[in-house]
Amino acid sequence: MKPSVLTRRADFLAANRGLRIARPGFVLLANPNKSDSIRFGITVTKRIGNAVVRNRMKRRFRALIRELLPDHGLPGHDHVLIGREGGVERDFGKLREELVAALDRAKAGKGDPPRRRKPGPQR
């Protein structure tokens, strides 16, 4: 089954309420959706680098997702990859291993503990 793409902001925000698995090159968010399909989204912020660097990272993530999500993804879940600082220079084989390990952890329901919020202005 070919994974479909998340396009709505609400879906990305909902994924943030699910499991979070951090790896050196990325953070994987996995959250159940209402369908049986596998969906994915990619986020790379401007802190990572200029547009060329961000687009290269997104292309690498898309290649990984096409390769690994059909076999290792969680059915009925949304998967969001968030790029991290060292992800663009990271070896592609290493990224692949890390994504398989992160997906296996998500299948087992073992997420990382929730992030502590940085003290800042109250909303």
C-alpha cells in the first residue's frame, strides 16, 4: 500500500500528540488516524539551513519513506519526520537504520518521554 501525504496543518498538529521517537538525524512522530491508510508528512524548519539544504533533506526523507513505510510503517497511523540539525550530512544508510529502529519502537509503543516546555511568554 502506497503511503499518502499529509497536507493539512491540523494533521501535523495532531501527530504531535502521538508517540515521539528522537534520533540524531530526525524526530519521528506517529499518531493513529481514523482510516486504515498509512500517511506521512515531512517538516524541516528554517533553523536547519537555507532552502537548498532544507529541500535536500526533504528529498532524502521522501526517498526513505518510499522505501521503508510500506513494509515497516504502522497501518492506520500518521507518520511525521521532523528534520534535525545533523540530518543533512548524515550517511543515508545510517538514516535508513535509524528510521527502521524508530518505526520498530513505534510499533512496540515505546516513545521517548514528552519534551519539557521551555519557559517563555505565556499564550
